[in-house]
Amino acid sequence: MMELALSRLWTVSRNVFNEIFRERILYVTAVFALGLALAVVILGQVSAGTQDKISLDVGMAGISLFGLMIAAFVGGSLLNKELEKRTILVMLAKPISRAEFIIGKHLGLSAVLFVLVALMTLILFGIMSINQFAYPVGALSLTSLYIALQLSLLTAAALLFGSFTSSLIATLLTIALYFMGHFSQNLVILSQKMESEAVRQLMRFLYLIFPDLSRLDFKNTAVYGMIPPLGDLVASAFYGVIYTVALLAIATWIFSRRNL
């Protein structure tokens, strides 16, 4: 039974992976490479002695934002596109549960994002090497891995939003979640300055609801070659995986009750 479930997950995720790459998603890496090359040239004219650090900042931020756009736009439309084409009826007519359908979609898009993050990281390393800039390979590679994990979480969120709303709204909600997640720690700091206990409790509740994406973001320290302690890395990875699983569980629960 387990082998059959894994086989069905593999089939769904492989179809998603192949379909996305057929849509020329690799053009994203070409746009990233061109944009980063231009940014390095421009930064060379306005920065003095810090061009390497600024280029790394821009490059890592670009990887994160390009990945966000794919996770939000593609992930937000994955389910609704199947519903509009009615191909989901063909899929679910086979011995595939809705949970397997959701998880397979998530694994397929997450695999695409991992590949694209890896390619964009290699492009960043290549441009840094061409310009003879020093860069910490280990710290940046680790940061890229956690960016991919963060994007996998956002893919789960996009599928959750897409399970009960339109593609456009799901995309916008995913982008909003990204920015809220990166600033969620500020809610705790802000709540300490509030006089109203009700407002403080509300802000703490919002902090618990929104994922703390800063726990998966090591860009600021990676450019200086700093790697967090192993315990922090494991705890952050565990946090990201648990949050992703929870989002997929909710998405499956909602989607299983949706009339097709």
C-alpha cells in the first residue's frame, strides 16, 4: 500500500515538474543572470570597497524574490488551473486521493524551486568569480538551501489559499504572507509597547499564526561568511518542515470538502 501511495505521489509530482519546465520557467534564470550582471556593473560605479558585499546582498535577495514570484504565481494557480480545465476529474477518477493530489503538486513545484534556486546560486557564484570578488561558498550555499525550504513553505501556503479562492487572490495572499512572515518578529516588539492588553494579545496571536520566515533567512550573516550554530539550523529546518506539513494538512482538509 505504501509503495502504491509513493508511486501515485511520484506520478503527480513528476507531471507538475515536467509541465512547469515546459512552460519555459528556466527563462527566469536567464532574467536573473542578466539583472544581476547589470546590478554588479551599476554598483561598481556607486560603491567604493563594498561592491562585493552589496553584490552578494542583491544576488541573494534576487534569488529569494524570483523564487517568491514562482511560488506565488504558479502555486496559487495550480489547483484552479486543474479545475478550469476539468483535468482534475480525470486525475481523481484514478485511485488518487485528494491528499495525494495536494502533496504531489507541492512536491513537484518544490522540486522546481529547488532546481531554480540552485541554478541562480551557481549564476551568482559565476558572476562573483568573473568580477574577482571573494565570497563564502559554504555560507551562501547553506543560505540558498534555506531559501528553497522557505519557498517550499510558501508553496504550501499558495496551495492552501488556492484550495478555497481564485488564483489571483491566492497569489496576492501568498505574497502578503511572505512579507508578513519576514516582519512577524516586529509584532512581538510592537506588542510590548502597547498599553492595551487586548491589543498585545492580538499581536501575539498574529505572530503565532503567521510563519516566522526570518528563522529561515540567513542572508545578512551569510555575506560575511558566518554560519549559525548547528542547533539553530536544525531547529529552523524543523520549524519550516512542521509549518509546511501543517499548511498542507489544512489545504487537504479544505480541498477534500470542495465540490468539484
